[in-house]
Amino acid sequence: QMVVFQAGLAAIPRDWYDAARVDGAGSWQRFRHITLPGLRHTLFFVLVTSIIGSFQVFGLVYVMTEGGPLGATDVAVYHIYREAWEFLQFGNAAAMSWLLFAVVFAATWLHFRFLDARRAHG
């Protein structure tokens, strides 16, 4: 993700920072008015991919800690697994799986819609 941020920062023209400095903008103003808007697409991409990636950590949690001490490393997918196979509540696990699917689908849909809008506007 750091490489993605580095690429996003490199895409912001240096001339904008120079012009803002000449106009008397401070470092906070340059960050707020140039850097953040310039990284808007990058921030959204990293946010969506991080959310989707956070649902893919079942293997690590199961192998290393099985939910950890008092559920400290419990994640949604591991919770669904436990609901189905430890507590034998298959209906609840199925409902949670559909809810998880809806969340991941919505995040993915937003991401692709955002990318299409970005491509349409250059």
C-alpha cells in the first residue's frame, strides 16, 4: 500500500506545490488543498482493497491463534466458521455469509463504479 501511496504522490505535479508556496500557502494548507485532493482516488482504492483484504485472513487466524485470547484476533470469516462448525448453527452462519457477501459486493461495486467514473472524466 505504501507503493500505491508513493505512486499517488508522484502523480501530483510539483508545480502546484511551487505555485501554492509562492501564493503564501503554509504546509498544512498545501497538504489540505493539494495533497489530499490529489490522493483522493488513491485513498479510496487503498480503503476498498484493505476492506476486501481484511475478509481474507481466515487461514492466519485459524492456524496461528484460533481466535486468540478472548477473541482478540477473531474476524468475521472465522466467526462464521465457528458459528457453523463449532456451534452447529448453520442457518446463522449462512445468514452471516450472505451479509458478508453483500458488504464485499457493495465495496467492490463502489470501487468499480468509482474507477469507471474516473476513466470517464480523465
